[in-house]
Amino acid sequence: MRPPWMERPTIAGRTLKFLVLTAITVAVLYPFGLALGTSLMGRAESIANGGAYVLFPSKPTFEAYAVILSGGAVTRSVLISIGITLAGTALSLVCTVFLGYALSRRGMLGGKPILLMVLATFLFTPGMIPSYLMVKELGMIDTYQALIAPVLVNAFNVVVVRAFFQNLPDELFEAAKMDGCSEWRMLWRIAIPLSKAVIAVVGLFYAVSYWNTFFNAILYLNDQSMHPIQVVLRQFIFRGGAASGMDVAIVRDLPASSIQMAVLVIALVPILLVYPFLQKYFTKGVLTGAIKG
């Protein structure tokens, strides 16, 4: 006798599932639609609505995006975020893959102590003040390195990558070693090509983390001209475009709500565009490495 959860769902069950999924979808998409609609709202419509947010503007306009991306503070912050995301993701992937591969190899000198040190970071985090003092002593205050170096390697991602490498057949590495391959060549020619799924997923994790850099930017960057998009977005949301004092031209003829939502959309779009291309790797890349590790 099959368990209840393996039986074919009834019409009532399928209807309930459809309604629940529809409600969840609407709850997720509605805020995005509201932000997009408000960002396309003109000044006249904003005055008519009393500054309220709208889902479907009567006369959509891209003036808010044109003004924001005309070379002001938002444009600079977007370029800074793109640079931090690309450089940080590349460096983190290299370090994570190298460390995960080394820890997955049998007989590595000092492998177990290093693995314990990596796992210890799950339980013992340094905290804000020790981290700040370390960054300050290293002379990285007011530098972009402060946004990358403290979070360069994530222990969870190392564990996932290591588990994926361990799951690869040992016969492949033994045959390659008999043919004279070095560890570097086996990593480059065997391990990495067979681990594209987990590398893609871990890369997405790092990219999202660097793109959403906020607290470290406030903590380590005193120069406002170096702030990434998430910090600029906070200033627009909580202070308003006119109060931020960052770019007077931004608020000359546009409602503050349109400016705020336009900055919000700009901050969300890059990650939303990347996610669909990597979604297919999620199940294979994360679950396989986690379960079989």
C-alpha cells in the first residue's frame, strides 16, 4: 500500500494547490509590479494620486531612468557594484574551487586541520568589531578590497564544492595520475569540467552576495563617492531624492516616488536577469553536493 503523499491528488487537492501557488505568485510579483509601475509614473499622475504608488500608470514614461542613468551618483554606484560583483565573484570562485578540491583529495598534507578550521567558522564568527579592526590594520579602509577580502571564501560553499569533488569517480583521477597528470592538470581537465553545475550555483551565490553588499560598504567606506548601488538605494528610499544631496538634477521635474522605485528596479534587474540562466543547475549543483557529501 502506497503512502498517502504518493497517491494521485484529487480534484479538490489540485484546486487547493493551484489557489495556494497562485496566491504565493501574486504575493511575490505584486511588489515588483508596484515598484515598476511607480517608476514609470509621470509627475502629473503623481500629483493626481497624491504621491501614492500605482501598479499601472496611465501614461508610462522612462524619464526617471533617463535622469538617473545620465551620469550621476546612481550611474557611478551601479558601475561600482558591477565591478565589485565581477571581481569578487571571480576571486571567490577561484579560492573556493582550489580549497574545495584540495580538501577533497586523499592524503593531502594538513587536510583535516584545515577542514576543521573551515568548519569552525560555522560556529565561531569574528563579529563586527574584530573584523573592522582587522580590516583597519590591513589598511583597507576606504578601499574596494574591504568589500571583497573579508567575505572572499564562504565555508558553506567550500563544503558544497568539496562534497561534489569527492563524488567524482576515483578511477578518473587514478587513470590520469598513471598517465602522468599533475594535480593542477587533473583539476583543470577533469574536476572543473565535470563540476560546472556546482560552480555555476556557487558563483551565483557569490554574485548575489557581492551585488547586495550593504553593511560592509557602510562600515568600511567613508567616501560616499565609493558607495555601491545598495547604499545609494537606501539613501533614496529613506531620505528621498531631494534630501540625499547627491544629485540635484535628479529631482528637478520628477516625483520622489518614481525616482525611488526606479533606483530599486535598477538594483534588482541585473540579478533577476542572471538567475534564469543558472536556475537549471540548482538541484544538481547544490543537492547532489550536499547529500552525497
